[in-house]
Amino acid sequence: MKKKFYVTTPIYYPNDKLHIGHAYTTTLADYISRYKKMQGYETMFVTGSDEHGQKIQDKAKEKNQDPLKFVTNIINEFKNLWDKLGIDNDVFIRTTDKIHMDYVKKSFTELSEKGFIYKSKYEGMYCKTDESFYTETQLNDGKCPDCGKVVSKISEESYFLKISDFKEWIKEKLLNNNLLIPSYRVSELVNNFINELKDLSITRTSFDWGIKINEDNLHVIYVWLDALQNYITALLYPNSKFTIDEVWSKDSKVELLQLVGKEITRFHCIYWPVILKMKNYREPKVLAHGWLVTDSGEKMSKSKGNVIDPIKLIETYGRDALRFYLINNIITGEDGKFSNELIEGMINGLLVNKYSNLVARTDAMVNKYFEGIVPSKKVDLKEYREMKIDLNKIKKQYITYMDNYEFSNSTKELVKYVEEINGFIDKTEPWKKEGDELETILNHLVNEIYNISTMISPILIDSYKKVYVWLGEKEIPSFKNLDKDFAKTKLSKVEHLFSRI
């Protein structure tokens, strides 16, 4: 029976175009999903849009548009970006979809009947930008601790979820159950939020752009009880590969990873596990990545005017280069710098000098010495024997990093692999060889280029195909197919992989 893997991104807020930070999260999810397929897993990859709330209603009103029409126009831009970036998701969930809204309504009733919901009055500090409530002690100089904007004091009737009843339970899960990656973020959650955990306000009456509850027509469900359950409702869509019980039951065998930006870790690692516990489901596995910052270390934000449009980057550098930079140059879990100068340096230094040139020079030698037909292995080369031991270690280490979700470390192993192959050329100097030795060297080079291109295929989704066309390879990339021998293959014309900036 096939192993199964379920990966999600947060659902993104359609109040404006997506920026490079959103592209980063979704590229990570796409990378791990494609990698798992190479391992033989059946995978399901979910992303989508979080469409309700006061912020959306106000934005739509500013533009004299119906809220649904307003968000739909932006969501079409989301889908365009995912297409250009090569994102291969299975479900795109919208919280305005009937499937989702019906489930969330029933879920409210279910949790209410279980005694987890009660009605009271909310008085506290509210951040409209993040749609979040904070206590006085959580604020930074009276401002939102996440976005830094001014909060407002509100008072209104609300239904509450009894989160505080699970304070010790969620604390224990965070401290002892590896619920959150990287683990150093756990102490931030415990110290800043769990130690003064209060019940969660889950409905509002001051606006109506949301899911109305059956029990009280004045109330719409507040964003987090609505949004977080998308990870369940996505499994009800017609194109879902798994069922809810397959993924979320306590005895589930499905491997699960939920990717989020660090600013929403609290909601995914405190409120979300508690909601799942209330529904008698398993805990999530959350990877919280850092922010993208400028090369001077400044956080990118719309208010500062320094956000970067990923579509323009794709048009300038190509999607493979952008995907590789986001995964390789940003340490998984930490903030990472981004600028045009940095990505151009990576393209020239790694993708052109090391990978693209490796393919080009190998192709040139096979054409020059053997009329484009890959020669056979004829002798046992000492230099290759020494290299082969290292390459096997690299493959094993790459898989270990990927299975531990250490994405940036995984690509660094692939870079080492390319460097080893280039080092083999420098050590053997095939242009000085002839006969059996020359044939064997070029055979090894072609085979190793296939291996590295296969392993790098979940990131360089266009470049690996060019190599496969060059080799006449028609199989889908898989770890099972590594170490093929392309002896006697007539090479096609190889398309240039990357161009120097």
C-alpha cells in the first residue's frame, strides 16, 4: 500500500496581490510534495484563500464592489502566480465555497453541543490588520506585536471558544511532542501567549461579511475558526485524494506537514491543535518559516513600499532560478535576505557556472569525441571510485534532510553533488585522455548528470526536463530510477539551462 503525504500552506488573504513571501511558503510546499512523489508517496497539496472578515468588507466598500466580486478578481491573480511559479497543488480552497461554509456552520454547532462554546461580551484590544485580539501585556508600546499597527479597543457581544481549558494540554504538546518546527519557537509561544491564555472570541456582530451561524443570525464566525478549518474542509472537495478520517483521525498513518509564516504560528500551534482536540482529531505538524527581508535586513511590507512582485522576478530570471533561490539561499525556519543582486549572484555562481556549464561541457565532449553517442564504461577508474563513495553519502544525506524538512540543507547537498562531478572533470582532464579511459570518463559524466538532474527535479522543474530531452529519458523522476547507464544513447541537442546575468 502506498504511503501518503498531506501538505498545506496557509490560506492567503485576498486584500491585495501576493508578494514574494507568499511565493516562498508555496514553493516550499511544492518542493516537498514533488519530492514525496519521487519517493513513491501518494501526495495531496492544498493551498487557497481566506476571504471573510472586516478588512475584506471595508476594502470592497472602498472600491464600491461586492465583497465576493472583489476577492474573486484578486484570487484569479493568485492562481496566475501559482501557474507561473509551477505550483502543482491538488486543491485550491476558498472559504466562500459552499462546501467549506456548510462544514464550518456544522462545526460551530458540534462544538457548541459539546460544551466548548458560550456567549459573553468581548472587551479588548483588536488589530484590524491581523484580525487578532491581544491583551494589554502582549502589545508593544500599545501596538500590535505582529504588524506594529495601532490597535483599537472594542466591546461587543461574542461567542467564545473554551481555549483556556486546554492550557496545560497544549503547553505539554508543544514542549514534548515536536508539534512545531523549528523547536526554538516553542518558548516564544509558551512565554508570550500560553501562560496567559484566554478563551478565544470566535464571532463578531460589527460586520456581516462572514459565515453566519445557525444559532444566532446576528453573529458571523470570526476569521480563525473559519480559516483554520480549511485544512479539514479541503478533504471534502471532489478532487481531494484523501478523506478527513484518513488525515485527521488519531490513528492516521498519513504523513502531515503544515507550512506557515512565523507571524501566524500562534494560531496554528495553539488554537488549531485545540480545535482538533475538541473534534477528537490528531495534532498537526507545523513548520514555521521566517520572513524575507531586504539585503540590509529590513522586513518587507506594503507599508514600507519594499515588497517584491514575484511575477516580475519570474519574467526577469525564470521560475527555476527563483524557486532555487528561495529554497537554497534562505535557511529553513529563519529570516532570509532577498535582492536582485543576491539572486543574480546565485544564478551566475551556482546555476550557470556549476550546473549549466557542467551539462554544456559534457555535451560538447561527447559530440566532439564520439559524434554525440554516449560511450560505454570500459575500465575501473580510481578517480571515479573515490568520487562514487562521496556521491552515495550525498544522496543519503539529501534524503535525510528532506525527510526532516531541512529544505535549505537539502539543496546544499545537491550543490556539493554538482561540485563533485565538476571536480571529477578537473581531476581526470578528459581532453588529455583517449581510448577506454576517455570513454569511461564521459559515460560517468552523462550518468551523473542524469542523477543530479533527477534529484534536483522537484526544484528546477523546467531545467531537469531539458536534460531529460537531451538524454531521451521519458520516465517520471524517481529515486528508483537513479544510476541508469546511458551508454549508446544518441544525445539530442541540449537546450541552454541558464544564462549568465
